[in-house]
Amino acid sequence: MMDSAITIKGTRDGLLIDLGAGDMAVLLTELAKLVESRKTFFRGGKVALQAGDRRLTLRDAIRLRQTLEKHDIAVWAILGTHPTTVAAAEKLGLETALSSQPPSPEPESEPEHEFIAGTGLLLKRTMRSGQSVSHAGHIVIVGDVNSGAEVIAGGDVVVWGHLRGTVHAGATGDEERCVCALDLSPIQLRIGNHIARPPEEQRRRKECQPERAFVNDGQIVAERWK
């Protein structure tokens, strides 16, 4: 990620930002640039910060949290092995281990199955209006994505069902990603920095068939998914 030691990882608990090494002032600048360039990916999200053996004072922890909060990103945990870092996190009321889950949406009325394998996230459920999921890698959803729901992935998005909500693949700017669905009828579709909004009338009249959307010659196109 350019000259920054910062990396983003997907975990069962959500997104984890690894701060790496280096001067704190440089780190804060790079962190601000990172989230600014990935607004859609991080917007409204909750993240944990991995400090490793870095010593974070209370002032450092506050500055890190404020940097992210300016971009509508909530910090729910700071992980680290240094006693000063642990103490700073506890003083801010943050978790210090991934064993505790971040605040989650209202419970589903149906069972939800989720696991992360490598860089992929699998969800076995239907996403309803108002619900959102984001992951640094690929996302596979076995179920529908209803209108008003949002899916944001750093990799590809595959929906084994109807896709009628908002979807963004390659949210880190990767234009080589794609979106596949058994019924590809999103309100808004984004791949990398490209965006497409099918007219409502076209969405209603569109024949239901498996399709794959990708970027070709600078624009999003869809083809039959075989």
C-alpha cells in the first residue's frame, strides 16, 4: 500500500487495520489518506486497530480514534501487547481482544451462518433493507440482497439469489473485480471507481437470468453468467 506499513485484514469480527511500525505523525497522515481514498468501503463501519508491540499512549489512541471518527468510522478495539497500549485502550472503554464481538445490528429472525476462509466472506441469509455488509476480500451471499441493502467488498461479489440493492466490488479501487448474481438487478452497481445505475423501468422489465458485471473499456458491462 504505497509507502505505508498500514494493512487492512478481514477477520470474523470485522475489519482489522494493522498499524505497522513507524513514526506516529507519519502513521496518522497515512491513515487519514487511506480512509479518505476508500470512503465508500469504510463509511459507517466499525474497525479494530492492531498495534502489535507498538507503545501507544492515551494521547496516541485518542488521535487515532479521532482520525477515523472524522470519516464516520468507529473504533471498537485496540489490540496490542504493550502494557501502555492495553491501558490506553481500557481507559477509552475499548476492547483489547478479538474474542469480544463489536456492536452488531438487531438480531435476525432467521439463523445466520457466516465464516471467513482466506480472503472470502460467506453469508447464508437474505439481506433486508437497511442492512449492510463490508469485507476487505470477496463476498459470497447465498440468498437475496433486497432493495435498500448494501454490499461492499474489496474483492468480487457473488450473490446466489436476487441482487436488488446496492453493491460495490473492488471498493479499494480494483477495477479487475466483478459482480455476479442469479438475478442482477441492483439499484446501484459500482466496480472500482466506476458506477452504473440501471433505470427503474429497465430493472422491472429485465429478464431474470444469471449475469456477470465487470469493467470493459472504462465502463461497466454485463453478460450472461454461465
